[in-house]
Amino acid sequence: MKKLHLPYVKLPSEFITLLKTNLSSSSFSIFEVIRPFGAQYRILEKAFQEFDDGRGLEKLSTALGWANFRDRMASLYVYKAIYGDYPSKTDMELVEDIKRVETSFSAHSVHGYSRLFLLGFYLKLANIQIQTRQDNQFLEVRIPDGVLNALKLSQGRSEKIDWLILITMHLVNALEEKVLINLLLSGKTFEDIYSLLSKEDREMMHENLLAYGASINEPDIFLYEKV
């Protein structure tokens, strides 16, 4: 069985902060987070210039809407990860796979958060990093279909759906989908299922969760019991 190894990825702190924020209930402007990063602000102004009607970047972001602005902003970081420098304009094709992650699991996420986009963004940049280091464009970390099938057994929504997906990925990899589904249907708790993992699989889960937590600057999963 293929082992799952997730790397630490240095992600843009201002963008990660926005993706972790519930903007639907937040009273602050996204530019309260972006504005202090002067160089990044100017990069955004340049990249979004094709849409600017003279009102400036902040009015433009309102006109585009958060999701559209977020997607285009993400494309700048993806482009830089691939080519080494920021582009002169945004490119939505670069984030299509990230948006697919968000769409696939949206029924299990709390409205207002971009945690699914955050996970997709991390996986996108992680794969670019893996492929660059290994010089192999075919190496890729993907979310197995079994993860969605397992989550469908629950009618609830998770605020930190990204963590739930990552944990379920490890359970699917370690136990296989059919075994995990049967365990869930029989009412087994996470503790029951976790106890079935080998020492190697447990250590791998811990290492990968640490890598993700460090990448998104979020230690909460290791400080509190519930996701």
C-alpha cells in the first residue's frame, strides 16, 4: 500500500489567515489582514489591474466577491511556486483542482469558512514541492474516493473539515475503505478505529498532521480533543 507522506510547506501567512477566518460573520475587511504586507499589496494591485476601473483594489475586491477574489489571489501563489516569480495577472486555470476539492466536500463543511479551499491549496503547493524535489511530475498526493464515502455516513458538518479529511485519509490508507466503512456502520468510535492502526501508521498520521498544522500555522489539533 502506498504510504502517505505530507511535507511542511511555507504558505503565505496573510492568505492562510483569511482562509481560516469565518468571513461571513466577521466585521473586518480582508484588507485589514492584507494591507500591512506592503509588497504583497502591490503585487495584488498589479495582478488585478485588468479588472480595475479606477476605484482601486479594495473596491475591486468587493465587486468581484470574496470567492472570486480568493481564487484569483491563490493563483498568484501557485504560479510563483511553479515558475519562481509572481505573474502580471491572475489565472483561474491554476486553481481548478483546488476548487474541485472545495466542491466535492462542501456538503460537510460549515458555511462561511474556506477550510476546504485551504486544504486544496496546501495539497496543490505540497504536490508542486514534492514533484520539484523528486523531479517526478507523476508523484501526487490525492484525497482517496473512500474519504468522501466515509464522510457521507454522517449528516453533520465540521468547522475544521480539512483536519477531518486528513485524518480520514490516513484511516482509509491504513485500513482500506471497505473495512473503515464497516467499522463506522457498526458504531465504532474514533478511539476504537485508531487502536486498530499499526504503530507505523500511527506515527505516519502524527507526522503528517504535524506537517499540515505547521504549514497552516495551526497547533489547535494537538491542544484540544475535538476537530
